Amino acid sequence: MVIRKSPAYAILTALICTVVLVFAAPVLTQSQPSGATSPTGTAASTASAEPERLTHRFSRQWLLEHARSLAEQPFELPALDEDNPLNELDYDEYRRISFDPYAAIWARQDRNFTLDLFHPGFLYTTPVNINLVVGGVSRQVLYTTDIFRYEEGISDVQNFDAQGYSGFRVYHPINTPDRFEEFLVFQGASYFRGTAKDQFYGLSARGMAINTARPEGEEFPYFTDFWIERPEVGAEKIVIHALLDSPSTTGAFRFDIRPGDSTVMDVEASLFPREEMTHYGIAPLTSMFMFDDTNRSRYDDYRRAVHDSDGLQIMMQNGEQIWRPLANPRRLQSSSFVSSASSSLKGFGLMQRHNQFEDFNDSEARYDKRTSLWIEPLENWGVGEVVLVEIPTPQEVHDNIVAYWQPEDSLQPGNQYDYRYRMHWGPVGPYELEVGRITDTSRGQSINGDDMVFVIDYAGGDTIPNVITDSDAVEIRVTNSAGTLIDTSGTLVQATGQYRAFIRIDPGRADLMELRVTLHVNDKQWGETWIYRWTQ
């Protein structure tokens, strides 16, 4: 189970001669080279004076070859020395180390993006190499404690070299044109999270998932190296490259990122397996769901709901849209939604459809502002399945929801596997229905107490078909894997303009039921397909 971070934290070869590189100081060198300016100025040096490992030509092709070569070598994850006190920092101590904002990369270069670096320690004990790319030349940002502020009582950690940072975050004037605000974080294993205008951090993404919820235990790949291209003056896009490494595979990633009302990332992921991989996830998402109106009775809490995401949305190329409300089960469970050659995947995402303060009544966490994330394949991913893993959790500090794409075929060593997809971080996904979108799911006992009632609300509005105002014209089709269907009914709720379906069912002695509900008007499906797994 992954420990969540607070929103404030969110989470070489060629020697080049006679090339002058200009970056923001003092984050680039541990000691000032001959001819360098003062620590508060701009550092400049010739690449010929740099160690070979620090400066080299960089391109996407170079990174692909580097990842391919690394896959032919034994896996070795960088780590802090065992006696390094950074390994022993607890959460509160780690929070007492902060980045000096005056050391922000590109802060004095009139660009639309700046970078902060994260200190190693606490959960983040794998040193990460950060490299800046200008004009096709990469230069490593050497580790230094000069760019951090240490509160009283923890200044001793300044005396220990970490040989790398733990990640970084990116700033942009995303909400107002005159203020730079954080909108993207890479920190911890291959985790990263983004947000959009007027949104808060919520769910996270990962480079790759391996053996999630498998008996042999999950494997967590790491982004061990980043290459961040310096954006042009006035540019609204930033490009970040990353090297992924794990016992099973290496990978070369490219992220083209455009922040805004919806922050869009175009991802190119190339994988080079070290061994055969049969259980792996492409474009994995990680979120938190504790309770809502489907399991509210289990929690003595003044809030109406607690979750970063409330449902899994899936869209197929044939136009079918699936909505699967999330659950916090008593036992770990995994669900699969299969895509075939005749009905391939158009996209999937973990969404936060409840976006009003009254939905949560939480003035601190502001779950109503947590971003949704939609994954859009930029090519046909073929046959496979969207996998949803739900893990029991008693607290909201734990991420307990995972969703990813699992291709049908295994990955074989010695081959290259390429995946291209677009990530949409924002308040809604790009394919949200105006009419027929499921807006709410509730559950409770019927009046006699012997069976259950599921209540499903569908978006209506002025464009709702006239025929649906007549409840008799709507056919509610229910498929249940167990129990006995007692009754179905529906009505147009005048107060909301939405259509409400009631499903009354007796589970009998079953401790698990798979339910599927579709609405049909004139024998044609109307709205999303509702799928739910009920457990005792």
C-alpha cells in the first residue's frame, strides 16, 4: 500500500568541447569552476572542463539506446549509504527541510516555467539524477545542500552527501498570469501527479505497474534519471524525459506537457524487458476512495464523502461508455474490463465527478477540487483489459485504488515495446456525456429491510429526450451474478432534472454480486453502462 503525500509535496557519455552552457545558479555545481560568477549570479563554463558523466549530447534516440543497453545489464538501484542519517528522517523532520525559492531553476530567465528540487530522505532514499538540456546538450545538476533551508535541530544532515535529489516540481502561471504556482510533481519510484487550473492535487500516475496485487508481491519501477528541456522564452509547453529502471525492465519516457484549464501530457513510453513480463500495467493510475453514499454507514464522520476519485470511466471504440463506481471493500479485489479486436479501447480514467463543496463538507482537504485523470491511447492498443484493483483502507492517508491497461500479450526480453498516450488532468474528462452521464450512486436497505436498493442518477437537463419524461418508456435492464432481482423502477426528478433508476435486489446468501444496469429508450441504449461489484 502506498503512503500518500500531502498536496504541498505532492510525491553520458559523449564529451562536448567548446560549448558554452548557461543555466541558473547555484544549483548546478558543488564548487564554482574557474571563471564562474558568484552563487547568486549565472553560472557559465565550457563543457570541455566538465566530467564526461555530467555533460553529453542528448536526444530521444540517445535515451532509447541507453535504456536498451541498460536492459542487458543486471539491475542495480542507487541508494543512500546505510549509515546516512537521511534514511532515518521521519515525516515531521523531512518537512522541516525546504527548498530555497531564490535558487529556483530559470527563475531569472523570463520563462513560463521554473523548477524546484526535492531533498532526499524519509521515504525518498533513492538518489535521482536531474539533468537540464539546452540546445541538445545535457548537463547534470549536482547535489548541493546550499539550495535548501534547514530548521533548527536537523542541520546535521547538511554534512552528508546524497549524490542526487529525490525529485522535482514544476511551476507555471496556471491560475493567474502574474503568479507562478506548482502544477506538476515527480517524486518517489515512478510516481508523478499533475493538476489543472483551479484544481488541487489528487490522484497520482506512474510510469509502469508490475505484479500489482499479485501473490509474489508488487515490483515498483523507479525513474532514476530525468532530462528536462529548457523551454523557449514564452513557451507554453515543457518537455521532460525520464529513464525507468526495475528488476524486470528498463524504459525511456518522454512527456510533452501543456498546463491549462486541462493539463495535457503526451507520453511516449518505450519498454525494454530484462525478463518475460506477464502481469504489467500501462499508464497506471493510483487514487484514494474511503466512503460515499454506497458505504456511508461504515464511518462515523461528519463529512458526507471522502475520496480523490469516485469512479472508473471506460470508453470503447464502438461508443459504449462504462461507469464503475469505486468501492472500499473489506477484502482486496480486482476487476477486469476486457477489450477485444472488434471493440478496442478508446480511453479510461479515474474521475472525480462530485465537484461541489456540499458533496464532501470538507473545508480543509477540498476533495471537491481534486483533479480527474483520463488516459487516451494515441494508437490502437489492441486486445487487453482495463484492470481495477481496490484495497481495503480505514484511513484517507492511503492510496487504495489502482487502474491500468494490461495488454493481452506478454513482454519478451530483447524486444522494444512502444506505447503512446495522452493524459488529461482536469475537472472533467474529454468524453464526459452531457446527457446520460451517471452522476451519483447510492445504496441502502429497502423499507422491509430484507433486501437492498441501489439508486442511480443520470444527467438530464434541457436536452434530455422527451420520451424519457415518461418513466414507462424507459426500460431498465439489469444483469446480476447472484441474488434475486425484486423490482426496478425509474422517475424524472423534477428538482434536479435528472433521471433516477431504482434497483431492488435480494442478495440472499451471496457475499458478492456483479451488477450491470443499462437504460433503453425505443430499444436503444441511453446513457452510460453502470457496473458495480457489491460485497458483504
